[in-house]
Amino acid sequence: MAERLLVLALRKQVGDRVDDLYLSHGAGTGAWHTGEAMNPPAARQVSLRGGDPAGFRARQVRADMIDSSDLVLCATSEQVSYVLRLCPGAGPRTFVLGEFGRLLTGVALPSVAGALDEHSAYARGVALVEAVAAARAGAAARSEDDLDDPWGMAESEYARVADEIDQTVVPLAVALTR
């Protein structure tokens, strides 16, 4: 859900240019569902919010994915630990989703001057991640930063988790584009 909800939030900011300016890709820490489509309750939540779950296929995160990412957002602190075991140098750009959202509220970046293009979008993203990492100042994520895994739970739990994801990805999209 987080991958597709971030793309939706970015699309609301930059329209169809989202694919030219940003790359968002999701992966899990386990291989349980590799190759499967998004599970139906998660897909419904993405669709209800205006996103598109089509074409999603579950996959397990690999070191090359992490190495090529400027920001790694994980659902839980446990997943952050997994990422850092794969790529120890990824620490400054790896966060629990809720942690990133919480820290983002205290970060002020200047508005983007002129039209947003590939270069300014990239520079803005790197500066934002560096600013949030500096705000973290080495502190550990809080337990309340973790997302619950709604797998196998009621639709209302998927909705609650999607709302929590939106609490970070919507302000993130604004910060990346303004």
C-alpha cells in the first residue's frame, strides 16, 4: 500500500510527470508472497483513495534495490534492521515510515524555484532526506512509529493502516514538490 499511496500523493502534486520525476518501488523482507498481486483488502484501500493497484507484484527486497534508493521507508523497526543487515551504509537514508513522517514535520526546506524537473526533483529529495536524517540526530525510532501489519485482519484495519501511511506520504509528496 505504501508504494502505491506514495505514487498517488506525488501524482496529486505533479500529475502525469510523476513517472519522469520519481521512482517508488516496494518490496517486503520476506519471500512469502513473491510474484503475487496485491492482496484484495490492500488493493481496495489503494483504489478507494484513487490509486492504482494494477500490475503490483510482491517481491523480496534485495541489496541492489536498497543501494539504488535515495530513501528507504520501512513499516517497522524490525524491517529497518533487516535493511541495514543487507546494506549497513544505508542507515542515513533508511527510516520507519512513521518516524520519517514525525521528523518531517520539523524540517523546513525552501520552496522549489522554477519548474520542477528531473534534476531539481532529485536535489530536493536528497536535501529532504539529509534534513530528516539530521533531525533524527541518531535517535532510535519509537515503537509508535511502526505500522501494524493488517494481513488477515478486518477491512477496517487495512483502512486504518492506509490512513497512517497517508499521514506520512502526503506531506512527503508536498515536501518533495514545493
